Amino acid sequence: MANSDADGAAASGAAQEDAGRQDARHEDAAPAQAGAAPEGAHPTRTVSVMAEIRRRMATRVLTAGEKLPSIRKFARDMQVSPSTVVEAYDRLAAEGLIRS
């Protein structure tokens, strides 16, 4: 049993080492925007909602400290489900762009 634990720890260390090498290889690449669709692909509804919030912030339609549109209203306006707006708001909060 002790050998399997040691083997697991060694495998875990190797995986972390591989992840470190992978990160280093991509340092020079331009960082992808979180939640962005691959080039040429259609963005998901969630990504579209996130983009609309970003657009409204950039154009000062939404300003710092102002309340976001209600989930239901924004879902109607964007013609998406409320759960899509919730997901978008959650992702934007995780990015630190908005506070919930």
C-alpha cells in the first residue's frame, strides 16, 4: 500500500511539472479573454450577455456603483433564459468586473 501512495505522489508531481511546462510555452501568446469563443465560432449566449455588459460599461451606459439590470429584465431584453444571465453575472463577478 505504501508504494501505491508514493507512486500517486510521484505521478501528481509529474503532472504538476507538465502543467508548469505547458504554462511556460504559452507565455508569449496573447491571453484569451475568459469565456471567449474560439476564433470563427459563434459565441455562446452566456458570452454574448457578458459582452453586452462589458459594452454597456465601456460606453458608460452602466457606471461604477450602479445596479445591474435585473436578471429577468435583462433576460427578456437579450432574449435568453434567466439562468444564462445568472451564469454571465457569476462569471463577470469571478473576473472581478462586477460585484454581486
